[in-house]
Amino acid sequence: MAESKPHNLTSRQMRDKLNGISPSFCAAKWLQVTMHLQTGFTHSCHHPIPHKIPLDEIKNNPSALHNTLFKKKQREMMLRGERPSECDFCWNIEDAPGDNLSDRAHKSNEDWAAPNLEEIKNLAPEENINPTYLEVSFSNACNFKCAYCSPDISSKWFEEIKQFGSYPTSQNFNSFDNYKLIDKMPYAPDEPNPYIDAFWLWWPEVCQSLKVFRITGGEPLLARSTFRVFEHLEANPNLNLDFAINSNLGVPVGLIDKMATHAENLLGLGPDRTRKVKSFTLFTSVDTYGAQSEYIRTGQKYDEFVRNVESLLKRIPSLQIVIMCTTNALSVTGFKGLLTEVARIKQEFYDERRYGPALTIDISYLRLPSFLSIKILPDSYIRYFEQSLSLMLELSEEKLGVNRGFSEHEISKMRRLIDYMGVPTQARWLGTMRTDFFMFINEYDRRRGLDFNKAFPEMSEFFGLCKTARAQIFLGLAP
Ligand code: SF4
């Protein structure tokens, strides 16, 4: 993703343009939506905490999957120049030292957003609007249970909590009681689901105007609706559409092969040699390197994951893969190893037939659960990220050539991670989170047959700090 866009604004210029409408205006609030149909929750964009879609709102208006009354209120606030608190991801970045650009500027400057700015700024807040960027998860079916994930997103996590109950952290991590309290228990993958029904009613109207459509999960390759979408797009092409799906690339190889065949059909590499969408991108996830990645992402086999990435890039020379990297406390020490791997694949699979790099890394940071956030680490851990940044600069596009090295956009995300890590935290919060981390890891190891100290020997001193924090809270000596 380059800083300069076809409509000729840099993200910085876009930020200034947005501020000319209002200091909190963001096109994503109107045009981007993520919907979790297995629970009936929605948010725009993916940063704010999702809110429940009232069933009575979708009864006669399936577009309320996106245009909830709640969201309309947030739009109204933005038009008035007030900051919706749900967008604190962006406000934190904008308020951090340095002149950092938040996703408010980056997203509003995307091709799915920037051309619609005039239309949406003049729209009455109570009006419905079809998104141009739609992200959907159909089900929580998943064969992984990553440390920071939850039962509403992963059926494996659901099974674990059903068997063992919640984790012994201050907020009872992943407790079913908490999910029931906020009406977030997922529909089982094969259960009748009114949100899925509303989606398929709305789909014929919304799909032709979409510029970006992305299927997330759970693991989308385990959801039947994913393949229904593939078939629909193959029969009803939309050449303006950037279509994407997420996959952990750890499912049986037959499913990866089935997805690859559909991808070939959409890209005009199928038997009829006719392109059906503008592009097809595969998003996958990995948060650090090797065995430490496997520790975070229970179910993953790191080498198999890398092999699947490479064989897909080899099979489909126009395919682009994006790694979504949710950096968390367990990502930091091995991060440079992951970047080295990404750099190798970028160079090895460089192909002019792609309109971008073979592999991109999209670095963000985990916010919840807070006890796994990078913010719980001592300041000295920033050096790991500084080394990672140096590596990215050494292997940048500027040094290696366009699409062969790390782009300015990728590097800017690394810089902002370092800035974020450097923002001070309160001692009381830190004590609670480190205690939670200690309690979580002990239970995680016990349930899953893992050993934190073996997987992360370089973090043993930090783990000791967490143990002390736990003892201080237990003895009433915490600050
Ligand atoms: S302000 Fe930020 S968090 Fe809020 S909708 Fe825009 S990009 Fe998302």
C-alpha cells in the first residue's frame, strides 16, 4: 500500500482534508463494516469494540447489519467534531508523541473511501448507506485456539471453555458468563441464524457496489458460506471488487486446494480464462517466528504454514498474500526472525505479474486481552522492536527495489508500534496486568501441555517480575 493514491492525496494531505470537515471525521465509519454473523455483532472499522445488532432492526432492513442506530449516533458525533470513544485506537496514535498518522487518515485515503468523501459528509446521520468495504465472518468454526482469541471466534476455544471454564485472571478471561452478559454467545456453525439470513437477503443489493469484500472467521475455509460466496462471484463477476479471505493456512490441504481453484477461477486462470474480480488477496496470520508462534497459535505448525504460503505463491503467480501480525507480549523477542522470513519470501517470489508484492506484513498491536498486550513489557523490550526496524530499513524497497523489500507503509507501522510501546503506563494497571499474565500463562501451560519457560527462555526474568506482581497483590503490597 503506497502512501500516494490514484486520487493523488498522501495520507497526510487526507488527514488535513478530513480535519477540514471535522477534527474527528473518518470515512470508515460510513463505508467500512465488519460483521460477526455468528454472534450478531458489528463494528466500523475493525478497531472499535463490536456492538450487538438488534434483531428488530434487521427485520425489515437487512442493511442494519451495518447501519445500526448505534453507529448512526457515532457518525453524528463525528460530523459535530466529537471523538467517539470507541475509536480510541486512532486517538491514542494521534495523541502519542510525534506527528503520527492514525488509521483515520490511512483508511479514509483508500480507494474504497476517498472518492465517496463528498457524498458521505453531506449525508444526514439517520440515512442508511451501503458500505464499499465489507468484512464478514460467518461462523466461529476454527481448528486453532490462539492465546488472545475467544470462544465467539474459535470453536476450539469454545470447547476448551466448556470443558475447563474461564481462566483465573482478574476479569475471568473467556468466561461464558461474561459472553452471556453481553449477549455474545455464538450460534453454533450449523444452527439457524437470523443474521446469516439477513446477510443473504442484503447480499444481492450490496455486492455489486462493493469495492472490497473480505471473509474472516473463525477459519473461513471451514464455513460453507465462504464457498457459496466464491460460487456467487464466479457466476456474477464484479470487476471493481478486491476480494479477500482470511485463512490460518493450517486446515487440511484439500481445503486449501479447493480455495486455490476458486481463486484461479476468479483471477481468470480457470478453464474459461475470464477474470471475475479485480483482485484476490489471501490474508493469513502469524505473530512471531517458529516455535514461539506455535506457542501463541495453538494448532499451528509453523513450518507447514510457511510451506503453504510458498506453494500458493508458486501455484498462482498473480496471488498476493498479506500477513496480519497482531503483535502481543509474546511476539516481541522473536519478531526479527519473522521479518527475516517475510523478507526472504518477498524476494524469492517477486513476480512482475503481481500488481504488488508477493507477501506483505501488516503490523498492528493487540489491545485485548490487555494482559497479553506489549504494554505489559519492561521498557528494555523496545530494543527488540528497534532491531526489527533496523532490519526493515536494511531490507527496504528503497534498497532492494519495489515489491522486493519492505515498503514505507510497512515500515511506518513498525515505527508506530515503537512509539506506542514507549507511551508510559500506570503502575497499578501494570501490576494487575502482569499478575493476570502470570495467572493466564500458568493455566495455559497446564491445559495445553506447554512450557512457557522453555518456549521463551529470554523472558524468564520478565516472568519472574510477573510472579512478584502476583505475590504483591496477594499480600496487599501492590502500589
Ligand atoms: S477513527 Fe479509526 S477506529 Fe474509528 S472508524 Fe476510523 S479508522 Fe476506525
